[in-house]
Amino acid sequence: MSGGPHCAVVGAGIMGAAAAYALARRGARVTLFEQFPFGHDRGSSHGATRLFRTAYFEHPDYVPLLKRAAMLWRELEEEAHETLFEMTGVFMAGRADSGLIAGTSLAAEQHGLHLHRLSRAEARKRFFWFALDDDMEAMIEPDAGFVYADRARAAYLKAASAHDAELHENSPVSGWTAKGGQIELEAGGERHCFDRLVLAPGAFAGEFVKLGRKFLQPLRKSLFWTSPGEDRFTLANGFLPYAIEEADGRFRYGFPAVDADGVKIGEHTGGAPVADPLDQAPDAAAEARRDMEAFLKRRIPGVSSTIIKEQSCLYAMSPDGHFIIDRHPESEHVVLAMGHSGHGFKFAPLIGEALADLALKGETMREFDFLKLARFDQA
Ligand SMILES: Cc1cc2nc3c(=O)[nH]c(=O)nc-3n(C[C@H](O)[C@H](O)[C@H](O)COP(=O)(O)OP(=O)(O)OC[C@H]3O[C@@H](n4cnc5c(N)ncnc54)[C@H](O)[C@@H]3O)c2cc1C
């Protein structure tokens, strides 16, 4: 057992799992609490795959973080002895002025990243699966691909445990108090004392993080799978992960078939705001399904538009769609990562390191400055 500070981590989504690993590897004593069974599907981190992109349309300031995150995914692969990250390239299409195409182009230009722009003829030939409008541009981002999400979360938990972290599932934390440099935490009807607290509660942040509810809006999102049809929608056949933004701003994405579940497809825009993160919002799910069937017929006519599997997941939206990674205003010994707003997974290895930095050293890379809470004071 280590002699470093005793750190509690709340949440075993990808962020809490990555933080537990980073802390334990640095010699801290780590106890992680997860309210549900490990690997559960009630939060934001479950499922086979998550997109990874580097030319980040959401904000060019994420690019340096993504370059580092890509290296850290490879380090986790080495530690776990399994493939967790596929740099396949991602196919993107939309109008030149769409957030996706314009934002990706801007990030690539500012950071000297390569984008392979496809002529109409090339797009039709190489990506014949997609029926694109004449006014859409198409490109491939080579520094992009996907992460195997369930595997990555399990790998972090296993690696944390190998570095002596104590991991507790089915252990909801009902509250915490910072007092004179110590943190008191209530879990399973018992009080525990820690030197540091790392909060990574995803869409369950609510009152628990003691910042007020204004920093988080949980959104219920639906995901769908359709049949891969004679293996045509596989990586081996050149079908890449993709993102398409429509003229009305709706943004859908999908993956090649990577397992027996078939071809996964989702919508990044939209979703049903829910007051309670466990609310399933069935009416919104039914509407999303109808909408996705129509999208498949229109944009990927060769794939079956019959949905064979359906699941849901939570986006934990921050007020501006950017993450909140910071020390807690109430105590320098409490640090948090929340508001990942539906695009955090790819950053998890680096967010885990940042949380460990903040908890153990009180500061992290200055590239995280734009994600501090203080930005909301200025708004
Ligand atoms: C459908 C969907 C598609 C996505 N696609 C992408 C993508 O392509 N690329 C990408 O980068 N990102 C993507 N994301 C976003 C990404 O998955 C999330 O940003 C990330 O998983 C957030 O992880 P988290 O650890 O913050 O939250 P979570 O995974 O929700 O983990 C929080 C954990 O904390 C636990 N917890 C909360 N409160 C307590 C408590 N009091 N006591 C004990 N435990 C507690 C919860 O049970 C949960 O397990 C997607 C998300 C969804 C939903």
C-alpha cells in the first residue's frame, strides 16, 4: 500500500477510472466509489466505441490536449496489452459553412494538421455508401478514429487496481464535507476521511458537487444499430467512422461494425433534457428512432434502415458545451471533472492526469486553463 495522500474518487465512468489510475500510478493511496456495478449502462461511458478526432471543430484550443491524449491511449494499450484505440481516419461531410467542416478546417489550419479533402468524384467512388448533396464538402481527417469505450474503462479500472487502488462498486456516496484540510465522505452509511477528493460524477453531478445546478443539464440520447449486411460496413471494406452535418445543423455520426451488434449510429445534436438522469424519456426515444430510420434511408441507402438494437446514454451538458476541469471553489483539496457535454471520452487519459495533477500538485498544464470554472464569472 502506498504512503501518498489518501484520495477518494467518486465515479467509475471513464473520467473517474482514468483519474484513479493516474493517482495510483503516482503513488497516491486511492479509494474509488461507484454507485452502480462497474461497467453499468446508466451513465455516459458505456458502449463499444467513441469517436476520436484531433482537428477539433468544437474549439481549436482542444487540439494540444488531443495530441497528448492520443499518446496516453497508446500507453494504456501497452499497460493493458490490448487494442483500445484505432487511428483509422474519420470521414466527414457537410456544407463548407457548417460547424463541422468550417470548425474542423479552422482547427487544422491553426495547428498545422492535415485534412484530406475529397473531390466530388473521389467521395462518390471511395465513400459510395453515402448519398451526399451537391453542396456538401467531404473530407477525411487522418488523425482521427475511435476508442473501444467499454474495454478502455475496464482497462483503466484493472490498471488502477494493479497499482493498489481500492475499487468499490454499488457504493453511492451520499455527501462530502471539506474541513480543515480533510475531506469527510459518506458512503454506505459510513463516514470516511480522505486527504483529497476527486469528483467525476458525470450527469449525476446535480447538487452533489455543490456548485448549483446551473453548471449541468443532463440530456438523454438514443443510439441505434442496424444490420451490417454482408459485412459491407466494416473497416476491412474501407467503411470509416463518419460524421455528417446537415444543412439544418443536425449532426449524426456512426461507426463501422466492430462487433456482432451491427452498425452503430447516433445523433450528436438533439436529445431530451431530463431533470433526473435516470429518466428514460421514452417519447423522445421513439421520435429519435423514426428520425434515424429516415436518415439512414436518405443518406446511407445501402445499409438496412431497420433498427435491430437501441440503447440510450447521457450527455452531461455544461452551459457552454465545454468541459469543467478545476479545483473546487470550496476547497483546494477537492477537484472535479464534469460537463463533458457529449464529447469527453477521447480526452479521458489526459483528464485523468489533469485530475491527478490538481489533486496532488494543485495545478495542471496551462492548456487546461480555458476549461476552468472562472470562465463563467466573466460571462
Ligand atoms: C451516446 C453518446 C455518444 C458519445 N460519443 C462520444 C464520442 O464519440 N467521442 C467522445 O469523445 N465522447 C463521446 N461521448 C461523451 C463521453 O462518452 C462522455 O463525455 C464521458 O463518457 C463522460 O464520462 P464521465 O466519467 O464524466 O461520466 P460517466 O460515465 O457518467 O461516469 C460518472 C460515474 O459516476 C458515478 N456516480 C455519480 N455520482 C455518484 C455518487 N454520488 N456516488 C458514487 N458514484 C457516483 C455514476 O454512476 C457514473 O458511473 C458520448 C456520450 C454519449 C452518451
